[in-house]
Amino acid sequence: MSTSPPLGISFEFFPPNTEAGREKLVGVRDALTARAPRFFSVTYGAGGSTQERTLTTVRQVRSSGIATAPHLSCIGSEKAQLRRLLAQYREEGIDSLVALRGDLPSGMGGIGELRYANELVEFIREETGDHFEIAVAAYPESHPQAASFERDLENFARKVKAGANLAITQYFFSADAYFHFVERAQALGVDAPIVPGIMPITNYTKLARFSDACGAEIPRWVRKQLEAYGDDSEAIADFGTEVVSRLCQRLLDGGAPGLHFYTLNQADPCLRILDNLR
């Protein structure tokens, strides 16, 4: 595969919903800031309360001096609402976004005026020109709701060509899946960097639940070893660090332009992996 310019590392946080969680995130932010990441990102959910928590967390994280990219989803949102949010982010000095379709929360009646991520990217560009660097999502193992791998790949290329600057993948544990996806995307004319999303392994039960929900494949040998460790959290963490460190090194050696860590608001698992990399 051809290589893209190096983008370094980045980290994703979610908005805490307790004061203790917010205080903990400050320490996590500071520990990861010391690794000079290119940016932090903050997840987003549809609905007023989660939107406000996202902005609060973005402000908290940005005070580190590291660029911070809020997630922005279009499902369940009207254009006027998105327009106000974009204006607010510009006023706050934010110049990066992660543009997603999003999931329809239970109890919400409408999908909104924009149904797909490519429409959201087009809307952001129409409203704000080139002000924002826009990242979109990629699914090396295919989106769980996609009709086929081919269709999902075409949808990915469509949203990049709508004006995205880079893509961040769903996490995965097969480097081959990532390299295959990148090669196929480049064959469709995608020239934006595709950054691998990395999930540290710290808790098998949670990882299995996340992976089943998002379609990320855990190799059978990894599942079996994690199951064998039972409740031995230290053994799980040590094994998980080894597995993910090897994955990251292979990705970087193969030309991946960077690494984006799904931190789950924890610093130590990410730091252990980074310490293992050349």
C-alpha cells in the first residue's frame, strides 16, 4: 500500500456524566498530553443533554493546549440545529470535527434532515467552507448494518469525496483487514489518510459486548486466551497490551499514517502500548 504523511497519535474521550468522572478525565488528559498527540476527540450523542456534555468536555480537554475535535452526528438533528452548533464551535475556536451519521436513540421520532455522513460532510462544507478539518469513520471489517463490503466501501469513498480530510477506522484486531480496506479504498480514488482506530484490551466482558455491537471481530485465539484468564485482570491487561502492541507495530511498519486510541477515558492502557512501540 502507498503511505500517507505521518499524522502521529490521537486519543478519543467520552463526556463523563459525574463530577468524579470529570475530575478523573483531567488526569487522563494530562497524562496523554505528555505524549504530544496531534488531537483529542470527544464523542457525541443526539439530544440536548449529551450535546451539552460534549461541549463541556471539549472545553475541558482543549485547556491542555491540544487541538480537540468534537464528534458531530446528523441523525436526529435538523439543519438549523447543526448550523447553530457549527457556529458555536467556530466561536469557541474549534477547527476540527469528526462527522458521523450516528445512531437513532430509542424514543426519538425523526431521523432528521440529513440521513448519511456524506450529506453531513457536504452540509459542513456548504456552511463553513474549509474552516474545519473533517474526519469521518471507516470500517475495515464492514459496517455491521452494511448490505455488503462493496456497498460499504462505496459509501466510505462517497463521504471522503464529499470533503473529508481524513478517516478514522472502527477498531479491529486484524492488520490484514486494515491493509485490504486501504488498498480497496485507494483503488476507488480515496487519497485521504486512513488512521487505524485502536482499542486497548483491559476487560474481556466489555470488549466482547462492544465488539458484538459494532461488528469488530475478536480473533478466536484471542477470545480463548482471554476467557482462560477468567477474572485475572492483571493477566488480561498484560496479554492485551502484548496483542495490541504487536498490532500497532505491524500497522506502522506497513505504512499506517498514525494511531487513534479509543481510551475509554483511561490513560495507562494506551501508555503501556505506546511504550512498547519503536
